[in-house]
Amino acid sequence: MCLQMASNPDYATLLPQIAAETDSDAKQLLINQCYQFNVPLSQTEKNLFNYIDSDYIPINYVGVVP
């Protein structure tokens, strides 16, 4: 018996395909493929789902009074 390691879909490929798809049924199939999270997301994968790269804006505590 061979055990296959779980992995996430190729989000970098699926997300642009979803955005470009015009057929609603085909689009929903792509969405269903994409929104499967079999293992925790890497930072790169998380950034694909964000509007901005979370590493882009540094945390700036200057002037913050606790």
C-alpha cells in the first residue's frame, strides 16, 4: 500500500484561471478545486489570497504609546 502525501492545489495557476473564466459552471468547478486546504498554507500561498503581500508593509511602532 502506498500512502500519498496531501498537498494543496496550485493556487498560483487556479486563481488567474478563475478570474479569466466566463462560463459560470466552469468557474465554479475551478473555485471548488481552488478552495481546498489540505495542509497549512505557506506564506507565499497566503499572499495569493491577500490583497497585499503581508511582508510589504512593515510594522512601525514609532510614536505608539502603550
